[in-house]
Amino acid sequence: MNPWEKYVVPNLISCACASKPMMKQREKVIPYAEGKVLEIGCGSGTNFSYYDPDKVEHLYALEPSGGMLKKARRAAGALGYGNNIEFLETGAESVPLEDHSIDTVVYTFVLCTIPDWKGALAETRRLLKPGGKIIFSEHGLAPDEGVAKWQRRVEPVWKPLAGGCHLTRDTNKMLEEAGFELQDAETMYLPGTPKIAGFCSWGSAVPV
């Protein structure tokens, strides 16, 4: 890992992912998490304050970056979560949890970055209990060709600077291809955000 990836990217992503429009998106979906919850790519713990402690039995916070996990542990400590959060330093493609052990899997602004997104969503299917669900809010490929054209142009430069973030992944299509049915999915361009990085979809999805 080069110095940019080790020291700069974690702070850059933490700052970008805590912008006001993104925080508003997190606030829309995170309170729907319930039971045993697995958060994919918890980063610096940006979502932690939005979980409803009366609904969440246990939170597994998965994050492959050691630098990010240090920030997440500090955030959990500041919120007084104690033993209710269990940190997993690993990737989303191989999660050390039992089959059908999770009620809710949370994806917020991470499917753009996961190298093997198909493997991650297959692992999510393995982990979800019958009746379990994904809740998500993600940015990705815009429906307007003028914006999408610029996304494709910028992505080769953007991706290495932004920790592997893809601008052209279609979240809803990815979920459907992985065998999930979308429920109450909504989309919009995030206010105050460049359109190439601001087309957002959110909602929930269940295995079919």
C-alpha cells in the first residue's frame, strides 16, 4: 500500500462520505436496520449514530482498512456502544459469520468501491436469514447520457484517487443481477454534489 492509499485516502473518504447530502441519505435508511445487523464497509463509523438501539440486537461492522477501523472504534466509543458492536477487519467477499445468521445487511456508499461486488452480494445472500433484507444508499451511473458520458471519461482518473470508487456502477441493476428484488427504491441527484458523483439510489432489497 502506497502512502497515498495509507494516509490520504482514509481521511479523504471520511470527509467526502460525511458531506451533508450523504449524511441525509444515511439518515433515511439506517433506522430501518433491525435484529442482527452487518454493515458492509463501516469506514470511520459514519452510520453508527443513526442506528436505533431499540431495534438493533447486535451490529457487526465490517471494514478491510485498518486505518478506517481505528476511526470507527473511536466513533463507537464516543457513542457508548460498548459490546454491541463487533468489528470485522476483512473484505465483503468473505465474511467470517455463519450461514443465515443476519437479519439486515447495510450498504451505504460502498458498492462503488468493493473490487468483487458480485462476490460481496453472493456472500450477503449466504448470510441473510429467511426474511432478511439489504438496506442501501449508493451513488453510481446516472440515467442522463450527458452525465454518464462524463462519468465514463472521468472514472479512470477518479478511481485511483478515490480509493477504487467507480462512478459507472448501476446499483439497482447490480442488486437485481445478484438475485435480489428491489423494494421501495428511489433515485435522485444529491443536492450540492457534482452530478458525476451525485446520482443516488436507495431503498431495500430482498433475496428472490
